[in-house]
Amino acid sequence: MTNRDLTRWAGCPAPKPVTLEGIYVVLEPYDRARHLQALWDAFGGLAINERLRYFPQAAFADVDAFGAWLDAAQANWVTLIFRDKVSRDVVGMASYMRPDPANGVVEVGSVAHGDAMARSPLATEAHYLMARHVFEDLGYRRYEWKCHNDNTPSKVAAVRLGFTFEGIFRQHMVAKGANRDTAWFSMIDDEWPVLDAAFKAWLAPENFDAEGRQRRRLEDLRADIAATPGAA
């Protein structure tokens, strides 16, 4: 349970477009003119349909169809674009979705990573920055991650990042002409100090060797911090 005094709870502001900068990656509010073609290219052009096969929308015929979908989504989402700070290339995206400011709940979804994010700290830091903004800047109580139950890589990523598995919503939706069961995960505000400390320790330059390989896993750092009184 949250340790805050909810008798004085007044809700949170809704997420808005924001720029978030880390050591390795910068997150920018989606802008069609600046980002659409670069995103399409990062996702492999028409190969995007295989990359996003667990997304509920229909396959994209071309970059304009992708742009129309992403543009329309901005009515309800805040999409942030991931840019590698060294190469300056656009490498991925994720969105704040289904905000419930009155109860302090928001979801991160429509997560898509280009190949350039593989085997690098970019993805971890991008999701750290988004979570930190939710908890520290906006004051949310709960941050959600949901995915198609068949999407094993997404479920593994959620657990690695520190989200807790909460269960399966059976027959949650019809997607692409088939049933979708949805796996639900969350992190909550009183978990954030440990999660934050582990992210910082993992992202520190000294946690990587000369070849860029991690010295300690995020999960192990989190477990050690959680087991150390007063460490976070």
C-alpha cells in the first residue's frame, strides 16, 4: 500500500508532451515532421508490421498509414520518441496512455524499439526516464505495463524493469481478427525508491566494461538494494 496520506489526495496532472534527457538517450515529444520518417526507417519500413505484430491495429501499407495511426493516437496518448544521444538517430518510441489523474494511474504502452536499441543501455534508460517522470514529476501512484499474453519478450522486459505481474485479463479484446488475452503489470509509488536506486546503479558508466557489457544485472542490483535497510 502507498505510504502517502490519501485523506489529502487531490489527484495528479495529466501527462503532457515533455523532453527527458539521460546519459545515453533523450526522449522528445512526437512531431510528425521531425520524427515520422525516422521512426519508419528505424523500424525497418514495411518490416514494422512484423515488429509490431502484437499491437492491435491493422498492418500498415506505408509510412503515411503509420503516420495517420500515430497522429490520431495523439488525441489520447503522449508519445515520446527515443533518440540516441551519440548518433542522434531516432531509435524507438513509447506512449503514456489511458491516464487516470484522479486516481494517479497511467500506462506506458505502444512500446517499440528499433534494432539500434538492442544490447545497449538505451531501452533501460528510456523506460527509467519515463517512470521517473511519472512518479517524481507528476506524483502518480501507479504505473502500468500491459501486453498481449503471447508477447513473451514484452513480459520479460516488464519484469526486468521492475514491474510486478498482476495477472491475465482473459478475452480482453479482439485484435486483428483474433482473441487477445492481456498480461497486466504495474509498479507503484512506494516501490519507486528501490527501483530508482537500482536503475541509477545499473546505468552508471562504471557498471559497463570497455566493450559496453553490463557488470551487474538490473534484477540483482534491485534485489540487493531491497535487502539492505536504508539503502534506498
